[in-house]
Amino acid sequence: MGDDVVELWKRYIKYLREVTPYFRKASIIQEVGWELQRGFLSATPPPPKSPPRADTRYLPLQLCRLTRAHPSSDPEGRILELHSPDGVHECWLKASDNAEANVWFNALHSALANLTLKALRLASVLPDPTQLQHIGWLARRHCVQNGRASSESSEDGAGSSTSMSRVAGSGYGLGVGTGCAGGWRSVFGAVSGRELRLYECAPWSPEAWASPSITCPLIATRLVSSPVRNNDVASCSNGSTINGATFAVRVGTIDGVITHHLRTETRRDLAAWARAIVQGCHAAAHSLREYTVRCSWQGKPCQLIVNHEEGFMLYASGTRAGGINGVSPASPPAPLWKRSFDKLRMSADDGARLLWLDFGDDDPEIELDLESCPKPIVFVLHNFLSAKIHRLGLTA
């Protein structure tokens, strides 16, 4: 009997050692939260008004991501998600009903917007040519192409044809088919003086700002609408007054058109991003002023120049910049032909190397072999035209 009692006592002591930490835990929220990263984007935090308590946790909000839970996991629209700037930690908050969730979302969203503006001002110490104009969190659609994960969808553009007069009139409102399926992943976006940059988390140092995961040169970028998807419809069918809004940016590259599908948490956020991207594209067009590309016309090597003010000019290769054999001519060379923007009736390309320009009237259609994908110069042309129309105060 004595040995049995001793054995039971040992088991009891072992049990107490295992469960005692749970009884001694000061608060169920003791492990909730994260520390704010230090650096040039964070001002000195104010001291707490009262001594910290065991049952109180402070969550720094600067550059945190606020989002609503996915409809499949939150059909009643009561859950809010707060993610730390580095993407490591997250905190889910559940309200009693959808109306209360909306109140908390609006309050947190306003506070985060104010903190983001402060961070943008602090980021002004970044060296040129960054010149940040807009920053904030987005969601990016994750794609799967040819069995491999990707952050973008590509379009080869074969056989594409675009009316420049129609593009110029409609500005940035054109919709395109996405052709991309997958979930959404958080990205931190920034519009600089020349680029749209996407980061995997909020960059907190000059080195991090200089190393985005995706870079879109604004001069060859266009903002387009994105059709409403089934999951987006579901997210707003629960009665929530705060709905996400999707959009896309298309980038003309030597490999074709790359499309990034993005989503904001509110319509107001969408408007802010759209304004920043469009204004950035126009500013890039005004700053570039002139775009030059090698080509061949009627079998002769040439240089096609698109000038922001003068339109199209074609020069024999080697005569426009540096002259012939590196010797500058005594007088500016005459172009093989020159056309103003208002003469352009239509442009088209094959998505591979050929570009066609139709200036109407009795002027025959001009075919240019760019020897590479024509999409970059096509997108530059779009931005030149849109910037000129915007300067004249015209809208669609």
C-alpha cells in the first residue's frame, strides 16, 4: 500500500508541474501583439499614459495591414484581420455583428490612413530619384501558369490591334480579360516618381526600399479596370458597407504585356491608388519627353523617335544622335518622315516585332520592324497621348 501511495503522489506532483503554468498565466492576451520595427519610418513612440498592466496589450498600428476575413471563413462579416508590417504576426478581431465590425473597420482604417501619411512624410529622406508619391497595402492575385506559381499573368498580344483615337479618348478605363486564377496575397505598394513598386512586406530601411520584388516603370504602365469576380461578389453580399475593389496594371515589356491584378480594401483606397498611378504615368511622360527605338523601314536601318510635343520622326540609323561614324553633322539631319500626333488614325502590332502606323488620308500605312516586341513603345505612346489629353483638360 505504501508503494502505491508514493507512486500516486509522484504522478500528482508531475501533473501539477505540467498544469501550474496555465494557472499562473497573468492574462490570456499576454502573448498577443508585436513590437514595432525601429528606423527612419517610425517616430519616437509616446510614453504610455499609465504603467503597463498584465491584462493590457498595445498593438502599434503604423504600416499594419487591415483586411476583412475571407467570406468562406467569415460569412457573417464579423472578423477583422490586423497583420504586422513585416508580415510575421497577425491578430484577428471578431465583433458581435456585421454593423459593429464595420464601425471598428472604419475607425482602424482611418487611423491607419493617418499613420501612412506620416510614414510617407518620414520617407521623404530617401534619396532621388525615389520621390515617393503614394504607399500602402494591396492584395495581389497569385497566378499559376504552365504548372508554375507566378505573381503576374502574361499576354503575348499576338494579332492585337488598337485604335489610338479610341485609346486616347477613353483614357485609362479599358477593361481586359484577366485569364488568371488563384488566391490573393498581401503586398506593400509604392508609387515613386518613375515606378510602381511592390514589396512582400513593408520596407523599413533605405536598403529595403531599394529592393522591391516587382518593379513596373510608369512610362510603360497602364491602369485598367478589372471585372468583378465571384469571390469579390461574395465578399460584399454579407451586407458590409466596406467592399474590396479590384483593378489591374498592364506593363509593356520586351517579353510582351505583363498584367498584375491588385485589390484594395475600400473604394476610396482604389480611387487613391488610381489617381497616384495615372498621375505618375503622366509625370513620367512629361519627364521623359522623348522615346527612341531602333527599327527598319523599307529594308533600311532607322531610328523611330516619339517626341512628347512633336509626334513621330524617323531618321536613318546613325544620323540623329552622334551623326555618322560618331561625327556630329554641321546641321541637324532631316528626318525621313515626320508626323504629328493628331494625324494618327490607328496603330496596330503583331505582339512580336511589327508595328503599323496609319496616318489616314492619302498617306499609306507605315510598317516598321522593331526587331523586338513593340509593346514598350506602344505603351509609351499611350501615356504620351493620355498626358497630352489630360494637360488639355479633356476626359472621356
